[in-house]
Amino acid sequence: MSKPIIVIGAGIGGLTAAALLLKAGRRVTVLEAHVYPGGCAGTFYHQGFRFDAGATLVGGFAAGGPHARLAEMLGLTWPVQAVDPAWVVHLPDRVVTQWADAAAWQAERERAFPGSESFWRAQEQLANVAWDISTRHCPWPPASARDLFALAQAFRPTLLGALPHLFHSVADIAPLRDPMLKTFVDAQLLISAQAIAEDTHALYGSAALDLPRRGVCHARGGTGALAETLVNWIRAHGGEVLYRQKVEQIETRMGQASAVRTNKGLRLECEGLLANVTPWALCGLLGEAAPSALRAEAETRQVTWGAFMVYLGLESSALPPDQPGHHQIILDPTRPLGEGNSVFISLSDSADATRAPHGLRAATLSTHTAIAPWWELSPTAYEARRDAYTERILVAAERVWPTLRRAIRLCLPGTPRTFEFYTRRPRGMVGGFPQSSLFTARGPQTGLPNVWLVGDSIFPGQSTASVTLGALRVAVNVLEAQTAQRYWRGLTYQRKFDMV
């Protein structure tokens, strides 16, 4: 029997690639350290509530979107329901509704930001190009002649309109003279591209700003239901998904991954390996066998954002009725975003009885935070900072729900330390790398020919839609590499036979 391809981590990216490889006839085993799948897009159970650990709103389900394409490939149905509006943005002096309907959104932005239409038209034109590219196999950044050939095949005349913007940021598309418009755009990009307008590539950022119009949905049972759907598909089609199996070492032989060892004493040999982890984590798993370029990356690459979370169990009757389930709050536009100055709130659907006990709702509140300070504190200082951030988040949320304090029945804070413990991501980094330039984007290559990264560390980065696109690329890379390897192996055997 052939050796399996091993996938480390049951995040959306790893599970997507695993399912595609399984469909292509490969043996696949997914090893997950936790007791449920999804990673930062998972849903955990506590005291009758199902809380989304990180990602709370998912997109890419409309026709042609990454999740829609994957569902067609695998013949599965996602447990999702479209939402409109996608979310509501609360600025200090105005409220902006992110309508999923394009016409409603145009009317809303004209009302909220008069005179900004030139920016939005340029953004939408570039977004259309970016989403069109995403519907084809475009292995970016290219890592081989085969990738370059695939890019050439994907070229369309419509791409010519994007060429002038290859070295531009979102801020270069059109002047953002209105300070509140600038704050609004920065806040949207921070949650979708991990950077503000000056630091986000124009093509990538335009697509990110268009996400509310591209099939934003609730997942019934929580965001983790997407990962659970993929796990069920993999198991139903002969693949393995093993929980409580934390990979602690990747063994190598002759410059390739040969086996993994887990905390439970399990040792599995492998034909190839997909690491749904960060470069830092992969470097740690390889140890002395880590390629020099990967070690250098782990030492020099700038760390990513962390997240501060507050998970709330709320009394439904104490909340304002008939409100959208998702809100973004910006308190002070003169201060940097994150650290409680910008907060995203997601409330479970009242019709989804799986998310909370009767009469209650589950809510996830989050803000970006720098990870370093959380690891430099004494236990007492850490608790004080955690409590201060919890209060800061609750104060922000009271702008949307003035009666929030009366509604709280359960309150759980989470810091980067919490994320490291539960997701095994070094130092609690989440969200992937800022997409500031297409020419510095990270691909899946690791320096080992049969090991690939998958997940939010590779282009196009964060969000379940983006990691699905990345996984599509990785699955193709794995199949192409194995085909080439088998071809040369067969050619070698034939030559040996001819010599006899």
C-alpha cells in the first residue's frame, strides 16, 4: 500500500487540500492536535454555547467563488445562509451599512461619503479583475516554469487594465481626502488584508473591500461547521482525520520529509506533507533539518497580528431586537486601529438553536493586538492587561448594544497566549501576512521538495475564501510534483532495464 500524504492541522486550508488530493486518488491522513477542526476558523463548545474561536463571517459562496467552486468539485453542500447586510460599521459621526446588494451599497456609500465615487469605481474595476483571476488556476507567486505556463494560460485582455496598478497601494487608487472615508477603508482592510490602505496592494485590497458583495454568509452551527463538513467528506471518501494527535517532529531522509511523530507516540511514514501551520511552526517541527532559507525566514520575517477576543453568552431579551448580526466599531479615528480602538462583533443567528441554550445568544468580539506585549508581562500584569482590554471591548460594544451589561450571562476573554495554547500557533499569531505587495507574497514552497505550506501563511492569505484558493493551488502543486517524480523514477527504472 502506498504511503499517505500527511496534512498537519485540520484548518480550512489543510482540509481543502486533503479533500482535493483524496478526490484525485491519493491516500490522505490529517493529524489535528485539538479535539475539533477549523483552527482559527473553528467553533468551540462551552457551557452550552458554541463560540466561533476567530473567524465569524465567511465569504466566497456566490457563483464562481472559492467555496462554491470547491462544493462543485467535491459534490458537497455547505451549511450556510446568505446575510444582507454583511455588517454595519459604526464610525464616530456616522453609521455605514455594508450591503451585500450592489445597488444598495452604491446608494449607501454615496450617502455616507459624498464625492467619493471615483474611488469606489476604481476599486470595483480592480476587484472585478482580481475575482476574475481567482476563478482560474493562477499559481502566484510562481515557483517553476510550470507555474509560469499556468499564469500565461490564465491571461485575459481584461488584466491589462490592472497593469498600471501593479506597484500601487489602495491609497493610490484615488485620493482619500475625507478623513472618515480613510478611516472606514483602513478599518475594512485591517480585518481583510491585515494592513491599512497605504500598506495594502491595490489589486488585493480592492478585492478585499468587495468581499461583502461576494457571498457573505452565516454558517449554521458556527464557522467551524465548514471544517466539520470537510472532515465528514474526507472520512466518507476513505481519508483519515485523527484528533488529539499533535505532530511534534517531522523526520527527513535524503532531503525530503519521510515521517512524522506525534505526542501520542504515533509514527506515520509519508509520501508528501502539507503543513497547515506558520513558517515558524514548520521550522520548529523540522528542527536541524529545516532548510537554511526557512530558518532565515523564521528569524527575520516580521511577526503578524494577534487577536484579543471576548466570548459572551447573552440574554436575548436584553438585546435590541431586529439588529444585524455583525458590527464593526471605530472609536477614535485619530488613533491607530486595533488594541480596542476598532472592534468587530458577531452575534449568533437567533434562528440557529445549536449556538446557545434557549433564550440566549453567543457573541464573539475581537480586536487586533500586537503579540509581543502579552508575552512580556508578569502573571499579575497579564491579568490586569487582560481585564483592561475586556473592559475596553465591552465599552465599544455598548455603542451598538447599550443594554449589553444587563445581557451578559457568560464572559470569556482570550489573548494571544490563549490562541497559542488552543491553536498551537507560535505566540498566538493569527490572520496571515499583510498583503502589501504581490511581489513579496509568500508561496507554499518550503525548501523541501515534498513539503508544502498551506493556510493563511501563503498567498492570498487570510479568510476562509483566501485559504481555500491557496489550497487549490497547493493541491495542484502536489499532484504535479508527484507526477513528475513518478515519471523520472519510471524513466530511471527503464534505463536500468535497458542496460541489463
